[in-house]
Amino acid sequence: MCPAPTPPLWQPDRQTVDGARITRFQAWAAAHHGAPAGGGYPALHRWSVEELDTFWLAIAEWFDVRFTTPATRVLGDRAMPGAQWFPGATLNYAEHALRAADERPDEPALLHVDETHGPVPVTWRELRRQVGALSTALRDLGVRPGDRVSGYLPNVPHAVVALLATAAVGAVWTASAPDFGARSVLDRFQQVEPVVLIAADGYRYGGKEHDRTDTVAELRAHLPTLRAVVHVPLLDTPAPEGTLDWSTLTAADRTPEYTAVPFDHPLWVLYSSGTTGLPKALVQSQGGILLEHLKQLGLHCDLGPDDRFFWYTSTGWMMWNFLVSGLLTGTTVVLYDGSPGHPDTGAQWRIADRTGATFLGTSAAYVMACRKAGLHPAADHDLGRVRCVATTGSPLPPDGFRWLHDEFADREGGLWIASVSGGTDVCSCFAGAVPTLPVHIGELQAPGLGTDLQAWDPRGRPLIDEVGELVVTRPMPSMPVRFWNDPDGHRYHDSYFDTYPGVWRHGDWITLTSRGSVVIHGRSDSTLNRQGVRMGSADIYEVVERLPEIRESLVVGVERPDGDYWMPLFVHLAPGVTLDEPLRTRIRRALREHLSPRHVPDEIIDVPAVPHTLTGKRLEVPVKRLLQGTPLDRAVNPGSVDRTDLLDFYVDLGRQRA
């Protein structure tokens, strides 16, 4: 269905377009590499995927990537999986992340905020010094290129220092947030066999202190490859026997030494949510992440030295790694360690105010919670520097677009709203922010540069203005070089390339519109399919959760052995609300009127809460499997779930409906 010719919600003015880094990049690439001089972003994107080698060479040159050893060419083997980027080249990610220390040593590289204190700056000079001290200490401990260093840390400067020091050595970083329990952390860290564990004694969240000393002791006991444990006393507890003290290891005045490693040398290991088994250990490369994040942050997010970049995240989510890469563009990175809603729902807007954030990243769920709470962020806070609010985690509903636009409508130039979508798998965005394009309600602005994003039907035919599978038909440098514990590559292949050989299938339903924008409909493996019509769960959530009585919802489609199809809608009600027949009628009517009769569920069921992964995603596929009678231990990894007690409800319901 062709998008209606409605006016955009937001349109960049001529000054914004002319001043955008992506505009300057296009003019430079036209002069030096044959990129189209006109045609705006659509022409630039087309060139970036059709001339993939030239585009990524241009990115490396534009951002002055410092190769210790130059590459023989941009792309060796182009096949997926297994594409070889910049063969022969060596470099170091940490060297690039700390380059601004030479030019602006006394300006803040980091601003640390917690629930009680104002922003605490860490200057570029101090960040570089701490990285130099810790990287020296790691080498003294015997850490060598390829060794794994693990962090059990919240979103604090210590975690940034540890990541950069690990990368400087050429070792491999891997992290978990301290709200993960021991079993969940071990499911991740045991796969990669770390030699060093850098662990906090606890964290503060929601106005309370959460001690993690027992959990750290359990990690030490079950990680036999550890040569050293570093104690980070965020709660001021004494260092346990046999551990090293963080302040001692970071006290020296040292300049970092950067080990030059091959372009495809591992930078870090990220993990899938692990809802149905051991999390996949995704290995991404120093060079691949460097180039992808320079492109994404420097061009798409338009970040530079005058910016302050705040994205609400934890170290257990890929967005933390993405946030830290803001340093690559010389941007000041804002680290918030605490609850997104403490002491009230307006917490993230307050942080943006206190830190002078220019780019605020958050979740679609947070935006909708603010809307429901009746907040007025632009009126209640000084957000004059915020030029973009970006959302991810789930599609931003149309009402979220409208609310953000209306709240900032009185400001000259309005607000750039960037709904983005990507994944841990590539630690980046497939589609989202473009500072020179208009914003249409409910749509992501465009596919990213160098990303040959398409929507395919089951036969592998491209679709426009129709729902299809999200595929990427040409390699991206930040695609995993491998999975850690996958020696023959079969898990990697089966995860992305088993449906369309040689083409990355991500597992999302999307629509590429004829005007070049993108609509995300939800996961394709949990997509609803009634009478051959495919429907995204996100569309249903957007309508249902507009109702003030509904706090959150979960919808699944269950194929029955007899060929029947059952689509229940589970609703978590607001306090004091009862799921009576009038409310059920209102829900059905809203879905019928705003979507279609096909979107009306077969049943509406009250639940105590909706279960999520530890990174906040609704457990659609595991719940579907439980309702189909799959045993709990095969349907979901309990260590990946925020509240395992909620799963019993679906287990019992599955038994009843069997």
C-alpha cells in the first residue's frame, strides 16, 4: 500500500541541511570518489550500496582513520557470511576513541550522572590517563591480544575506561550489567573464558543500594580461566581477599600504548537475549565497528565536538557500546547510572537538562510512558540544546511521534524525531536517523548508508509498499566476524543465512515505502498471520496501549495442530482497573476501527504483568511456544527473563488449552 501523500511531521530547514555533516560528506565524496553531487540523500544512499568498496574507502578517508598498516583493498571476499574487510590493514579502536585528548584535553569526554548527584565530568586528559594506567596494568597481568577481559559493571566511567584499556591492548571486551544474576552472567562469560574480571560490588537503582558481592564471589568460583579480579567499590565495600583494587590499577600517569591489530581482530563480544537457550556470543571487529560507528554517529546522528550525547542504556545492551563510540566523533558522552523513572517519570528529561544534551536517545516505551503521565518536558525543563530525540527497542507508535512533536512545537525549528532500528547482531542501525530528510509519522527516515536494506517476499523478491522480510543483500563491516563458540560456523549461518542463501535475514517484518522511508512491524518469527495476511504485533500494541486502562500488552498467534489459529491478547491493567466486558468491547472496537477486523484478538486475558528479556523486549516467541505446549526449559532460558514467576501463568494456560 503506497504511503499517503501527507505532509511530513518535521522538515529540516535549509540551514540545517546545509550545515549537516552528511551534506558536507556528500560534496567531498563527489569531488574525490565520484559520488553524486546532487539528488540529496536518496542518490547518496544508492551510490553507497552500488559502489560499496568506494563508499567505505571514502568513510575511512573522511574520518581520517589511522591505519598502522594500510589495506591491500577494501573488500576481499564479498560473500556472506565471511566477507573480508580491508585485508592486510591494522589499526586500533581505542586510539581513535581518544584522539580528542590531543586537541581538547581539559574539556569533558564523559559526564557521569547518578540518581543523587549532578554531572561529574571526566576530561579527555583524565580519561586517556586512566586508560593508559589500566592498559599497562593489564599487560603486567599477562593480558595479550585476543585474551578476554570481562566487566560486571553499571553505566559508569570505570566501564568506559575498562573497555578502552582492553581495546588498547588488543584484548577482547565483554560486559554484563550488574542487575543480571549469576546464572545469566555465567551463561555469557563461560562461553568466552575471560582471564580478567572487573566487577563492581553493587549499584544504586531506584533510590536503593543493591549489593552484588555474593554474585561476584559466585562468578569468581565458576570462571576457572580468571587470572585476576579487579574490585570496583561503587558501594565502598572493602576489596575481597585475592582481588586487586581499581584505584591502584588506574593511579599511574601513563600515556596509552595502542597495539595495532588486524582490521577483523575481535573488539568485543556481545550477546543475544538468549530467550531459548545459551545466548549467541557475537564477535565484532575493531575495524568493522570503528567504521560503522563513525558513519552512524558522525553522519546519521550528526555528532561532533560541540555535542553532548545521552542515550539511556545499561552495559548489558548494545546501545551502551554504541553510546561509548560517541567518543570517536569527539563528542561528550553522558553516562547515566540509575533508574529511567527515578524519582519520577521525567528523570531522563531532567538529565538532558542538567547535562546540556544535544542528542537524547531513549526507548519508545519511555516516550509513551511520558505521554500517559501527562508530562510536558519542553515546558518543564531547559531542553533548548536538544535537537534530536531518538528512540529504539521497539517501533515508536504514531502517538509517540505526535506527542514529541507537539511538546516541542513552539520551539524554532521544532524537534528532529529519529526512530531507529538495528540490532545487537550488528551493533548499529539498519535504518533510522538522517538529519537532512523529513520525518513522517510512524516511519523511520531511511535505510542507513552502505546498508542494502530490502523487504523480500518468501521467494526472495523485493517488495515496495508491502510487508516483507528485512534482509541485507550486501555485507556490512560490523556484521559479526563469527560466533565465539561456533567452530564450524553453523550457528552463525543458521541464525541469518538459512532462509535466503548468501543474504542476511534479520527476522523483522518491514515495509520499504515508495518515498524511501521504512516501517518496522515487529519480529517476523512472532508475526501474526491470519488468513494469509501478515500483521505486526507493534501495530496492535500502539492501539491497545493508547487506552489509559492498559499499562502494557502482549499478543501472539498460536498455530494449532488441527490447523486452527488462536490469537490471544494479554493485558496488564493499570492499578484499580478491572477487565470487564465494557473494557473488552472498547479494546476490540479500537483495534477494529484503527487497524482491521483481523487485528481483533480471539480472547483478551488479564495478566499480572508482561514478561521481558533482561534488555526489555517482550517475550513474544517464548510465550507462543509455551502456549503450544513446549516445556519451559526448552521454550525459554529463565536466566534471560526479568521475572521468571510470570512464565508459570503461560505454562498453565498452555496445558489447559492443549
